[in-house]
Amino acid sequence: MANTNVRKSIQSKIESLGKEIENLQIELKRWEKIAADYETNSESIDLILSIQIPEKAEGKVKRVKA
């Protein structure tokens, strides 16, 4: 009886880790695509970010001064 419980527990853990590995591989592919997209379009992305970030920074500065 105890051996059956141990085997089930081990098998359950193996299956759980297998699913986690699959999810992490999907996440890795997602971030690799993001990195590749950034390398391809880095100038456009940097320009967009440079436009957006100062606006947020100005809002924060105004709040600090007020």
C-alpha cells in the first residue's frame, strides 16, 4: 500500500514537472521572439519609448514639486 502511494506521488510529480517544462519552453520561445523583434525594430521601439517615458517622468516631477 505504501509503495503504491509513493509511486503515485512520484508519478504525479514527474507529470507536474513535465507540464511546467512545457510551459517554460513556451515562455522561452515567447521571449526569444520578443528579443528578435526588438533587434529587428530597436530604433522604432526606442523612439516610441523615448516619447512615452518623458511624459511619465514629467508627471512624476510635477507631483513631487507640488
